[in-house]
Amino acid sequence: MSDHTAPHRQFASDTWAGLRPEALQAMQEANAGHASAYGDDPWTARAVRQLRALFETECEVFFVATGTAANALALAGICQSYHSVICHADAHIQTDECGAPEYAGKGLKLMTVRGPEGKLTPAAIRETAAKRRDVHSHKPHVVSISQATEVGTLYSLEELQAVGATARELGLHLHMDGARFANALATLNAPAKALSWQARVDVLCFGGAKNGVALADVIIFFDRALAADFEYRRKQAGHLVSKLRLFTAPWAALLESGAWLDNAQHANRMARTLESELRAIPDIRILYPVQANAVFVKLPAAWNHALHERGWHFYTIADGERLMCSWDTQPEDVAAFVRDVRACADGT
Ligand SMILES: *Cc1c(COP(=O)(O)O)cnc(C)c1O
């Protein structure tokens, strides 16, 4: 049973954190009085304006309630039912969306590929796309990558450009699951446009929930032709939110103040601190490079159990323990966790 009254914050997931206070305040302000519904309101217009300014292009922007809906609808929007999407075997769209992309895509198929550190390589994309080109198999149409990946790693700018160029060369669209795009941007420290459309990303699902910005995630089409009729698809799927201003006012406020980036920088910093503290403890292995807000470790089985007994919550994923930092993770939380891990190591 989760114990959210515990004195410290958990490392279970960045979805466990609440909204940043400014986000809640922006929601409260937008809540006053009446405003027209379904996104025809000044807060949504401001959020769209801010996103276009951030990406320095006239992209098409659609807010939806969850990251799963964003991925599923974005992929369905650019695929026919006979198309396939090349993705990593650990991709959220493959392992954690209950088949939502296939459901929305009405026959669409995911072609999974293994790759080091949660990433696809140009060679693996080429090989997968070349496997079958006959009418009896799905037709490859999209490459989907996660940035940050599900194991907390990042495609460097060069790796991203190489994936984009490969997709383009093969005539495939590029979809980016950016549930943690902010964390990627915070580390890579490159302009948003370089990490998206300039690297040939056609559609980005940009996460707000895990950042503490808002409840909603956003689908951004850089190739505007791909957004044709998307408005109808979103409505049919039940993701045109009537009181959209309550979702978009926090986005507008945190994009304007820069707090969204600050959230991501802070979470990444906490992850790096946690990593370096854990590295110093014998018998702990760090499984992946820590490049965003996740630390994957391999703890002795007895420690995992003992830490849960002490009230810590975290998930065992990808052959290890996943520790996620959030916008509100505090140095004291890291210190308290490390103290308890040390107690396991000392057998006390
Ligand atoms: C959390 C997450 C999502 C979206 O999750 P929802 O719970 O549907 O909001 C999508 N992709 C990745 C990589 C995620 O970690």
C-alpha cells in the first residue's frame, strides 16, 4: 500500500510527484469565471504560442490527457492500418500502453528491435526495415524513439541526427516519445529545434505530467501536413477536453517562466547525486549511464526487500531497481535513501 504521508518523497516514479505550485496557481487563476470551451480560450492560445516560440516553428499543437493517448493518436494519425512502426523492445508504446497504438491504429503493428542502452541504432533500423517488403507483411512507415529512453539514457544530438537521416533515407516518418523530453533537453543543452524537427522528427509527444507542469501532454506535428484532420481523430478518441484551459494555463505559465526546464534540470541533478552516492557503496552496480532523471541499479535481493520494509517504494524494471527523481526530489530524500542503503550494506 502506498504511503503518501511518509516524511520523504519516493523514488517510485516522476508521476508520483504533484504539480509544481505555480502550475496549480495558474490553474486556479484560469478557473475564475467563464471562458469558452474546447480550447478556444486565451490560455490555450498562450500555451500554443509559447510552444511555437520554444521550437521556433509554426508547428501544429494538440493537447491530450495522457502520454499514452498522445503516442497512440500521433501514430494512428500518421499510419494506415497496414503500416508498421519500428521501435525499441523496451519502448513504452510496446510495453506499457496496453496496445493503445495498435488499438488506435486499427491493425498497425509495432516491430520491436533490441539495442544498447534503450536506443535504436541506424543499422538496426535499416535491418528491420529491409526484412520484408512484400505485400504479405506490414509496410514499415514510422521509426519511433523515446527521448529520454525508458532506461534513462539519451540519444546525443549526433545519434539523433543519424537516426533522423536514416529514417528520411528509408522514407520513414520519425516519431519521438518525449514523455521526458524536458529532461533530455536539460542535459543536452541544445535548442529544442535541434533536438526535434531539425533532426527530422515529424511528430513529438511532449510530456507535461512527469515534469510537474500540468496534467496534460501535448502532440506537436512539425510536418503540418500530417496534422490534417487530426482534430477529428482527437475528438473521436475522447481527448478534446471541454475545460481545456485548466490543462493549458499551467503549460502557458511554466513555459513563460522557464520553470518547466528548471524542473527537469533539478530532477536530473538529483539523479546524478543519487548515482554518485550509490556508486560509492560496494555490491551496487549502476546498470545504465545516468543522463536524465532515472538511476537504474542492481541491488542484492535482500536489500531490495529491506528497503521496502523501511517504507521505500521503487519498481524493479529491466533487470534492476529503477529510481526516478522528480521536480520535487530534495537532497534530504537522496540522503535518507542512501543512509538506508548503507544500513543494508552494513547489515544493520
Ligand atoms: C510515462 C510515459 C508515457 C506516458 O504515460 P501516461 O501514463 O499515459 O501519461 C509515455 N512514454 C514514456 C517513455 C513514459 O515514460
